[in-house]
Amino acid sequence: MKLIVYRNEREASAATAEALASAIVRHPAMVLGLPTGRTPLPLYARLAELREQRHFDASRVTTFNLDEFWRLPASHPGSYRAYMERHVFSRLAIAAGQVGFLDGMAPDAETECLQYERAIRAAGGLDVLILGIGTNGHIGFNEPGASLRARTHLAALKPQTRRANAVFFEGDASKVPGQALCMGMGTILGARRIILMAFGRGKSKAIQGMVQGPVTTRLPASFLQLHADVDVVLDEGAAERLAASQAG
Ligand code: GLP
């Protein structure tokens, strides 16, 4: 894991947006895996600015999102699809045909998950996967527990995770769906390159465990230690518990 610590979230997001924009210039038909949440918002905003200033053209990029709430229509303002339309797809001008998304209203979860895995494979796999991390070390909706699922699946959300997502549901955790479709840890580790971003002291414990702890299903992000190309992009708050020798 390569740790990159910036003074603040703004600098970290700007640098990551520039790196991504350059990667898209080099590989215009790149396949991107993308997360939602508060963490990537400054990254998406900066990427949109760079696109609007014509630093790159995203019209040939294909995207796959990490997860989506189960039984929430895409038109619901709290859906991850609505979030992505607002912050990414419209502003980067990515055509609907190039957007891969889990359908929370699909008739059958298992079929939907299998189709998603197939679509990712057919696109040639994920070139770059951007990730956030939950305060309990979850990735996407791969929550801590006795076991983890390898492939895309229907996951149950922990109360802590529902509370963290309440911001997208009028601040009311009870309105956050209890289940979501989500890429599995094997799907995630199949990406050629991973960039995980975390900001703020509230993430520092999860980051410490992810980087310095054992690989354990109790902290799903620790599985990223098994991947050969992971950049961990942090601000000083998220990095505060890391031993000095490992940060920088
Ligand atoms: C959610 C999402 C994750 C995200 C995490 C952290 O549960 N499913 O993909 O990484 O929360 O969110 P935030 O960036 O808002 O802290």
C-alpha cells in the first residue's frame, strides 16, 4: 500500500482529480469503478471543473458503481444513481450507455448481481477503482463480520452504516434502506489499480487497522493489503494514528 498524506481534503482531492484526468487522457476508453458518499465529492467537483476546462474528455470512459440501495428506485434522491447523475455523469458528460449500475429495483437480486459481474468482465475489468471507507472499515457495503462475500451480492447494512448514510435521507437513519447490492471483495480486488480516499479523524481508526492490522473479515478494508497496486490518499486527520515510519 502506498500512503499519500496531504494537508487537507481539498489538496488530496485536487491531486487525485489531476492524476485521474491524466490517466483518462492516456487511456480515453478507461473503465472506472466509482464510489458514492461524502468523501469523493470534492474529487468529483474538481474532475468536473477539469472536464469543463477541456483538460480531458470522458466521453469514452465506462463506469461501474460500487453499490446501490436495494428496493430504492433510481429516481429517489437518496439513491446512489441519483447522486452519480448529479455529481458525475451529467458533469463529465458520460453517456447512459457507458454507465454500469446495479439496479436496486431488479426483480431478482441474484440475477442482477451475476449480470453485473458479467458486465464488468465484458468491459475488460476495472482499470481504476476509487474507494472510500466506512468508520468500521467497510468497503462499499462489505461490512465487518465472520465472513465476506467474494462476488457482487445483496448485503445487510449495519446500524452504524445506516446512520452514516442518513445525510442522504433527510438526516433520518430509519429512512436508509437496510439492504444494498454491492461488489464483493473479490470483485474489488480484481481491479487493476485501487485508490482509497479517507478524510478526517473519524476515519483514522479504520485506516490504522487497514494499513497496520492483520487481514481480517472484522475489518474488510484490510483485504486491500493483498492487492499490489493500492494508493491510500489521506488528510492529516485520517493519518493521525499511523506510525510515523509508515506515513509520508
Ligand atoms: C457508504 C458507502 C461506501 C462509502 C462509505 C463512507 O456506506 N456505501 O461506499 O465509502 O459509506 O462514506 P463517506 O465517504 O460518506 O464517509
